[in-house]
Amino acid sequence: MLKKRPSIIAVDDNDSNTTLLKYILSGTYNITTYNNPKKVLEHVKNNKPHLILSDLVMPEMDGIDLMRNIKNNMPELPFIILSAYDDEEDIKKAYENGAYKYMVKPINIPNLIENIENALKQL
């Protein structure tokens, strides 16, 4: 179990989604938000988060490619994929590449918090 406030990175190309996640989670977690997955790759070179929340569909790099890139160096890092699409192929691909959870937007906030807490308990 973690002793300090867990750090979470949230990445979504829609600023309103990252703003909402920051608002909801900042009381409990140290949350850093990005709207570009390439910035997340830069961040994790020098900082090790406890969990990543990632949108699936983003320009330049999707959430699964981001997860693959990061999990090459940090395979234990929990990733929760957030997507507007309830597509079986996307869901299967996410889990095959190491997603802890795949959640469909609009996100059920109590369910998200429960998934975050459960993922962090495994660290």
C-alpha cells in the first residue's frame, strides 16, 4: 500500500475531460494532466507516476500506443483507458496490451475512483 499521495497522469486531447478529471481527483491524488500523449512520454522519463488515465483516440498517438511505449519500461504501471467507443476490438486490444481497465465515456465517477483505488492497491 502506498504511503504518500499517489500521482496520476491523465491525458485526453479534450481539455474539458482533463479539467473534469483534475477537479474530481485532485483532493485525493497528485494529478498532472496533458492533452498530448507525447508530453506524457516526456514526463515519465523523469517522473514515475503511480497510474495513468488515458483517452483512447487522440491525434498523433492513441492511448494503446502510449501504453505500449510506457509499459516497455514500466510494465507494472496501471493504465486505465477511457474511451467514447464501446468497441469490442478496441477493448480486446487494450487488455492484450496491458490495460488495467477499459472504461466507456461518459465515465461513472464512483466506478472510476473504485478502479483507481483497486489498481493502486496492487502496487
